[in-house]
Amino acid sequence: MNQSNDRLTSSEIANLWTHYIRETMGICMSKYMLKIVQDPEIHKIFQTAHELSEKHINKLKEWFHQENFPVPKGFSEEDVNLDAPPLFTDLFCLNYIHIMTMHGGQAYSLALAVSIRQDIRDFYYQCNIDSMNLYNQSIEILKAKKLLDKPPHYSTPDKIHFINTLDYVTDVFGNHRTMNAIECGNVYFNLKKSLLTKGCLIAFKQVCTDKGVNKFLEKCINVANKHIGTFTTLLLKEDLHLPHTFESEITNSNVAPFSDKLMLFHSGFLFAAAISYYGSAAIASMRADIALQCEKAILDDLLVYSSFGKLIIKKNWMEQPPNADDRKIINK
């Protein structure tokens, strides 16, 4: 029996189930990165990430068995080809794990917030620490190699100022005030994540063999380009610098290191994460035009995610999440 004798709640089941599938995907990615990365520092951080994922998977399986809950299929050795030549440079791999630790930290925090059982909370508390440690390691390596894209610097205010006109938040057309630090930070980091996402999509499309998935990836790239253009323009209008792109960090290999199923799922995951980040940016933006662009990006990504859902179900690659008990009584 479990240590608390409490049944898992729907939120706990949902997070453990989702976490298992994403973690197995992460293991496939880290195994391949470990195979191709040459830099010893970058290799070490992927080794750490891989060991943490294995530890998380073992704990998740333990809970599934305790609760007589079927272990999800997720992803396995059949979804990764370790004999495939490098598809990414070391620089791409380092930025990949840097961004993925951001996504992981957000997911773990939300999982902790909706968990009731102490053993589940303790687990996600530790997952948060693990994710933050990996994030710190990736930052330090990027800094040491002088590869870290820092957000724009703002001058320190000379005194406290108060907003005294509604134009600060309602001016949609015409001349806009300059971006405040909150807006700039969100626009910059969303652009940075979009550039990494585009790099993944281009690489996946380059090696994908399934026509349906390839067509979907093309759609994803077009939407990513649209958002990159939008947020690039916002920064350039303020004469602010941009993060680096990753197209040149993709090799010319056409041998797929991952299954079409994994590449489709990973692409869907990146768009789901983007929806969350755009939502946070929209809420924090006091300039109406910036909030509007974030809302448009959310709508675009929701349409992409809808296409993702239909395609992954059509391919019979989507595991069904746990359902509520059907308590309807059918009178015959």
C-alpha cells in the first residue's frame, strides 16, 4: 500500500501519467544527445539529466504498481536511433537543455501546486530542485563559453514614477510608449523559445519520413516564423537586440534519430508550452498592442495544437488519458 493510504486524486493521476510520457520522451532525447555531443561539459549535463529522468521514471513506475494503475507505454528504445549521425551541433544541444529545463520547472511547479498526498508533493518538490539545478548548470556553461543570450539591459530608474494616463495601457494605434522591463523580458524570452522551437521543427522535418507528420511540421514552421517575425519587430522598433537563431546549428543529416511518433509528440509539446508562456506574457503586458499580439499567437498555437491532436489520434499514437468513472445509468 502507499505510505498515506490516500487514493490518488484526478490531478495527481493526470500529472503522474503526463509526466511519465514526457519523461520517457526526454530519455530518448538525452540518450541521443549523449551519443552525439563532443564537448565534455555539455556531455556531463546531459548525463545528469538522463540519470535524473531514470530516477523519476523508476519512482513513477513504483506508484503505478502500488495503485494497480497500468504503466503508460510512452516512448522506448524503438523511438530512438542511436546509430543516426549528428543532427544537431553541441551549441544547439546546450541551448535545447537550457530551454527544456524552463519547461520542466514550470510543469513541476504546477504539479506540486495541485498535489495533495505528501509523497507526491515531496516528489515534485525534488523534481523542481533537480530542474533548477540543471537550469543553473546550463546557464553557467553558456556564460563560460560566452554563448548566453542575455535580455536587453535597462537603465536604473532615478526615482519612483506613477502611471498618470490611461494611454499607458490603452494606446493600441499610433505612437506607442516604450516597452517597460516586464514586457521586454516576456517578449525576449518568448522569442528565444520560439527560435529554439523552430530549430527543432526544421531538424524534425528534415528527417521525417511520414507524409502527414511532415505536412504538420511544415505548418508548425510557418506559424513559428510568423511569431518570430512579430516579436522580432517589437524588439527592433525599440532598438533592442535579438537572441541568436539556430538554423545553422542543424546539420545536413537526413537520417532520423527519432521515430515520427516522437517528433510529432515533441512538436505538440513545444506548442502547448508556448500557449502557456504567451498567456503569461499577455497578462503581464500593460501595452495593449503587445497583449494583442500575444493573444493572436495563442490562437495560432491553439489551431496548431488542434491539428496535432487530430493527427496523433489518426496515427493511433495517442494514449488515452485516465477517464472519470461513467456513472450514467442506461435504462433499457
